[in-house]
Amino acid sequence: MGAACLLFTVCLLWAVRHLVALPAEQQALSVLLSRWLPDSGVSHPVTAVLLNFRSYDTLLEIGVLVIAGMVGISLARTSALEDPAMRSADPLLHALLRLFLPLLVLLAGWLLWAGSSRPGGAFQAGALLAAAGVLGRLAGLPMAFLRPGTLLRAGLVLGFSVFLLIALLGALDGRAFLAYPPGLAGALILVIEAGLSLSIGMILLALFVSAPVAPEEDADGGPPA
């Protein structure tokens, strides 16, 4: 482990040294971003980079996330992903659920919409949807979409499939892979982010539900007798 850390440090220092030595015109990425931002379909630079200028990287990241979700579910202890030990009978949780569940869903929708012009987007919206699902799961709300079947599989791959389909349509139409048609970039990015939000929320929630439940400990902090 020490050798690996040392190797990583050396490589990082080498990369920083060569980055500093680059000509000024090659370092001015912010200038290039500002120049092409009006053509990206969105006004927020982070969204433009993630879903337009470097969208191929984002597509691969979503693919990795889908695979992680599938692996986590396949290793789940319960095939139905409904372990009663994960439910809470706390009345305070049930009372707060009525307030926070719709609030989290509304906030997720706002973050999705705001991502084109300010901090937000699919990952933040998906995380909030997953948080809403975790609250509902702990409160014992029925979640049929978490049972193995069509709904679960469709939810896991929805975002990646929409992303890949739009990327392929651009290539089949004579443009480059992941090149959006002029005038439709903003709308297509919003469609992609909507699908990604649902899939990210589903994946994170499924990973939470499929995680093994730790055995309860006694009052002294030791294992149960």
C-alpha cells in the first residue's frame, strides 16, 4: 500500500509539473468554455461540460453506476429487496415523512430544472429522490418497483438508455456521436438529465435496500447473545 501511495504521489507531481509547463493558450480552458458556452444549449458551465463538451465521460460514468447497482442487487440477501429488519416503527419518522417526502420530490424537480443555469442537475436530483425513497422505505411504504422484475430493470437502465439513444441518433443523422442537433441541445440535455435523475435515484435506493442488515447489538455495545 505504501508503494502504491508513493507511485501515485510521483505521478501526480509529474502531471502537475507538466501542466504548469504548458503554453498559456493551452491552459486557458475557461476562455474556450466561455467562447463555446452559448452553443452548448445551457448557460451553466458545469452542465455544459458534463452533458455536452465531455458528455462521453458522463455516459461512461453512468454505465459504471448502472453496473454497480446491478451487482449490489445481485448480492442482496433477500430476492424481493424487502427486509423487514430495515423498517422503523418510530412514530416521529412517520410524522415527518408526510412533510419531507413531497418536499424532497419537489426539490429534486427544481434541482433538475435549475441545472441548466445554476448548480444542480441530474446527480443532485437523483440523490434527493433516493433520500425520499430511503425515508419511505424506513417507514414501511410499499415499493413494488424494488421487487425483481420489469420495473426494477427499466429503472436501472432508463437514464443510460436515453443517453445512449440520443448519442446514437446524432451519429445516425450524419453528425458525430453525442453531437446534438443545432437548436435542440438544451431540450435534449433536459431529457437526458430527467432520465438520469430517475435512474440515479433508483440505483442509490436499490443499493441502500439491498445492503445487508447488521445484527442488533445489546445495550453494552456487544453482539446479541
